[in-house]
Amino acid sequence: MKKIVTIIGARPQFIKAAVVSRLLQNEATIEEVLIHTGQHFDANMSEIFFQELDIPRPRYDLNISGGGHGQMTGRMMEAVEEVLLKEIPDLILVYGDTNSTLAGALTAAKMHIPVAHIEAGLRSFNRRMPEEINRVLTDHLSAILLCPTQTSVENLEREGIREGVHLVGDVMFDATLFAGEQAKGRSKILQTLGLAEGGYGLCTLHRAENTDDPERFETICRFIEAEAENAPIIFPVHPRTRQVLESKGRKLRGVTCIEPVGYFDLHLLLGGAEILLTDSGGLQKEAYFHRKPCITLRDETEWVETLDAGWNRLWTSKSYIEPRRTIADYGDGHSGEKMVSLLLDQLF
């Protein structure tokens, strides 16, 4: 019996881990141990995803959130190290680009435990983003790099990383197919909000680069209000963003602000929306999976394929690339199976 410790802490990681963890449960030779760092601790940002996505309950909940990036990452490393010394895993599995990702990868590397990184090779080329630092360092610490696109493979090659690199497609596509089917029978969000399909836009905003700069935040708010003149916008508000709005007494014209929603509710909202405005990397892709146009509220994106294929544009750009096309790199909805097969090859 081989042991994999999976380290997660934020909403996008819960969604990706759900796909892989369901598959690992079917492997008699694998024991998976989940560590939840607590980076996303709000019930609407964390607990609901475990309930909806059939993720096994974490064996360890570290309850670490808040503080500066260095402080949070350091506290996570200390707690993760204690767990790894107890569990003695054969492999560490991390996802994406959060502080939880880097804390897990760095701790494991110092303990000489192999690291597998899902969503390896993504680059925004903006080193002011904490996420960019996290993903670059995690890639250079990892033994198995599971890349969603050919561009991500090429990014790694430019940095001299060629060993252990695998193009497997995007596990978020697997998750979207699962959620799309589940949402049809389990979500009533459109009825609850009185929405008609195609009659509204959807918005999310959470990145520190947007919320922590008062001038930029106000500019984005005005941009969202301008878009709301075309169609009313539904805005599930991240706790960080809500705090900023409330501190400024800022109301958004044409925008209905609601609490964060579960994965199935979000997919039903996205599937019925006319357009998505977001600074979330995951939602940019999920918009494409639903074939919905997206405006990314950032100055760059690591998901350049969505721009090149005409489904996404930066808010600083005036138009989409035409004609729109399919993004073959994202796979066929079986990326999770490819990942698990590669993990088994590493372990056995």
C-alpha cells in the first residue's frame, strides 16, 4: 500500500481534487490522506464544496488563514511538516498556485518526498502576483509536472524543466462535466433569484491585486457598472471583496450582490449567463467550457488559449479575437484518469 498526501486549501483546489480523489478511492493499492490548510475557511468557500463534490473529509484540518503571505506560508509549512512526519507519505500532491500549494511543495521537498504538481507550467509573467511566485517555485520543486496545455509544457522547457513533464489536459474540464450534470437536478439558484437564462451577466472578483489597490478597485467597479448597463449582473461576493465594498460604503449600480455560492449553483449561473466578468483563472476556463464569452478583470492571464481562441478578452482590450474556435489542449474530460495513471507509474 502506497500513501499519497494531498494538500488543498482553496476553492479551486477542492474542485480539482474532487476529480482525482474520486479516482484514487478506486485504487486498492493507494491510501490518500487529505490535508486542508484552512486558507479558505468560510463555509460558503469551503465546507459546501466537500458536501457537494463528494470529497473525502480531510484527515487534517490545519485552520490556518489570514496574515501576510510569508506568515501564512510559514505557519502552513510548520503544520504540514508535523503531519508529514507522522504520515510518512510516498508522494505529495498539490494543485494550482496558492500559498497552500507552495507550503506543501516546499515542506515536502525539504523532507525529500516527491512532489506532483497539477496545473504545472502556467505563467502570467507578472512577478507582482503572489500566485506567479507560488507556481514558479512549486514547478521547480516538483518531480511530476502535470500540465494542462502545450503552452505550459513550453513554459517549463524555457525554464530548463524537461524531466517528469506530462501533457494531460485540464482536470477542470472533467470537473465541469460532472458539475453540469449534477447541477441540473440539484440547483434551484435561477428560480431563487428569479433569473431567466441569457438575461443577466455573472461577475466574480477576489484577487488582492484588484481589491487592495483603492484606485484600481474603483476603476474596476466602474467598469462592472458600465457592463451592467447591457444586462443586470449577478455578483457572488468573495469575503475579501465584500469587506472592501462595505468599508467604502460602495454600492454597484445594476449589480445584485449575493453570498458566495456552491459549485453546482455557480455552474447553473454560468450556464445561464450572457457573459462572465472575473479575475478567477478557473472561471475563465469554465466560461469556455460552457461556451460563454468572458472578460478577465486582470491585465494578463495564464490561460492564454482562451484569449487566442476568442472566448476571452482582457478588460483592457476592446474586442475578442475572431472567429472563435475550439481549444483542443484542454482534453476530452478524462484528464483525471491520465493523472492517476502517471501517479501510479511513479509509485510502482
